[in-house]
Amino acid sequence: ERDAGCRRLIGRLHSAIEALHRMPHPVVGRVQGAVAGFGLSLMNACDLVVAADNTYFSSAYRNIALTPDGGGSWSLPRIAGARRAMEIMLLAERFDVRQALAWGLVNRVVRLAELDAAVAALVASLATGPVLAIRNTKRLVRESLARTLSEQLDAEAASFGACAATPDFAEGITAFLEKRPARFGSGD
């Protein structure tokens, strides 16, 4: 009965992780303080992560006799490599935000007082960018690990062609030639 209850709860959590992966828009994680267990898995499901300088991490599962959930055993090796993922998960040692940055688990580290502003600036940059190009880039990167080089090159060519047919591409070229920031906004 405990097993069935755990499976139902984990099923709901896993649905959320899958939704983040399927979401066409980039997902920005904002972390501070302790990030452990499912919190680490959830963070690793994000496309970009900004961390406060007071953040620390641990897989923690082994400390309570559990295995990872939330896609942790899928995402962590893809982000940090298999050997580093083994170290993080098998040893469950605590590590700080500087180590997380060096291992590629977070993109940026800022002072806690600057965290909200840093996340807002990153989100604004994404929100004002060329929508189709950003969506397609996320998709291309996410799908690349399951493709051969030839398949990825074909996918890139198809995406490039689709993006080149948008008003955002024309705006980007015009802005480049006029030496001004682009003003994207076609939506697709």
C-alpha cells in the first residue's frame, strides 16, 4: 500500500517534469538556500538556472535510502556527465553554488539581494527575443542527444529555413545592418 501511494505521488511529480521538457518556451529556474532531492531534479529540468550565492546542493536520496526521482538520473548525467552524476548521487555530499557553477548545474550566480532582478532580466531577454528561434533552439538542444549527427543536421536545416521565413529574421538582419538593437515581435 505504501508502494502504491508513493507511485501515485511520484507519478504526479513526474508529469510536471515532463511538462517542463515539452514546454516550447525556455524555463528559467531561480534557486536559493537548500536544493536537495527532488528540488535538484526539478532544477535540472529547467533550461537555465540562476542561483543565489547562498545556495547549496545535495542529491540526498541515499541518506534516506531512496533512489532519485523527478528525472534526476536522466537529467544530471546529461548536464554534468555520467561520472559526476555518479559522484553526486552515490555519495550525496553537499556542495556549494560555486561548485555547481563549475559543474554546469547553474548558469549564473548572483548575490541573494540581486536574485530577483537577475532572473527578471534573464526572463525579459528571452521574452523580447525572436520567439520561433528561441523555441526551436530549445527543441533542437533537447532532442539532440537522441539523434545522429546527420539527423541533427537535417533538423537544424529545417528549423533554420522556418526561422528565415519569419518577420523576426528580416528585423534581425535590418537591425544588424542599421547597427541598432533588433525589435522582435512576430510571435512566429
